[in-house]
Amino acid sequence: MSLTDVWSKWKDKASRSLKKRGVAGTAGFVPVYLARLLWARYSPREQWFRYLDRRFAVDTAGTLFLPELRSDPRFKYSNEYGPTPAPLFFRILRQIDADFRRFVFIDFGCGKGKALLLASQLPFQQIIGIELSSKLIRIAEDNLRGYLGKAGKHDRFRLVCMDASEFQIPHEPAILYFANPFRAEVMSQVLGNIRRSLAAAPREIYFVYLVPVHQGLLVESGFLTPVKRTFWYVIYKASGI
């Protein structure tokens, strides 16, 4: 995102905010939005992500806000895309006591595929990315090709462009990965799908949730037991079906 892009997005947001909030409301809202745009592009962490992208010839960095993705009414339940830091990803996975060779890794709301690239360094049986945005799924496909190269095990990967609430979970042990991809409405439906899948085929399932704003839904589900809970992420394990 160049400075020209930032300026364009800021003007568009300011125009829509004036219509919605008026001058007084916009005076407080738009500066905050501009600060978010600038931080998303120029923060030290973002510069590090972009360096790694250049090194590995991929495109995973950058925060994509909802206005860039809304080509479908269902995006009203989606959250913005942001890449998962590699150290955090591997720290989380190390806390799961499981033989990953038996497990499928599924990223709900995979975006540009950063978590999928990281998961490729572990011996998962299969790696699946689910994404509603056709724009992001194309970027994820390009990233997988660029990162894995000709020698990569492409047959382990499956990218699906669809609503996560409609995805049928494979009947293998699974790590379900959520980097705060959507709102409570969709999360509730996904949890219902997990429950039904477990009832049909009891097995080990771990639920990894970054920025767990809807953790209450996990607690209320009745079939998930906490393994690890922190401010930034939680890990639950399916049980009691």
C-alpha cells in the first residue's frame, strides 16, 4: 500500500463518514482510521514482514481492511486480514501434544495463506485453507506456488473459496485454526458444524483461536475443553460428544 493508496482510502473513508456521522463525528473517527492505515503499512513489524516476503518471493504482508474485500454481502460478517507472525504460530503449535502426521490443518479465513505456508513446515497429513474472498484465494495460490517451488508437496494442499459456515470438515483428526476471521454469527455456525462432524466421527480436534473475541461461544459450546488460554490466543480440545 503506497502513500497514494493510503490517501485515496482516507479520502473515501472520510467522504462516507461525513454522510454517516456528520462533521463532528467524522472529526473524531477519520484521524484514527488514517493512523491505522499508516501503522498497517509502515510499522517496524510490517517492514519485517515485507522483508520476509521479498526473501521468499511471496505476498503475505499488509493488513487488508473490509472495504477492499467487499464483493459479496456475506463480507459483513468478516474481519480484516492480517498475517500471523511466524514465532507466535510455532509457539502455539508447540503447545499441542499431538502427532501432526495424523492431523489435517485447516485455516478458516486463510487470507493470503501465511499460516498455510508456516504449516507446510510441519508434517501435517493435509493442509486446507478456506477463504471467502476470491481475490485473497488467488494470492494464496500464487504464494503456495512461489514458496513451495517445483519440489514442494503440492498434493498436501487444498484451497477452497467458500463461506466457512458451509465447509464440511474432513473426518480425520484436525487442528482448526482461526485468526479472528469472522464475527459471532459465522463462528456459531462453524461450531455447530464441528459438533455435528464430531458426532458423526468421534476423533481428536484442537481449536486454535487468535484474538479470541468470541471465546464465550467456545465455552458455551459444551464440547470444547481449554488447553491453553492467554490474552492473545486460546487452544481448546474437543471432548464430550
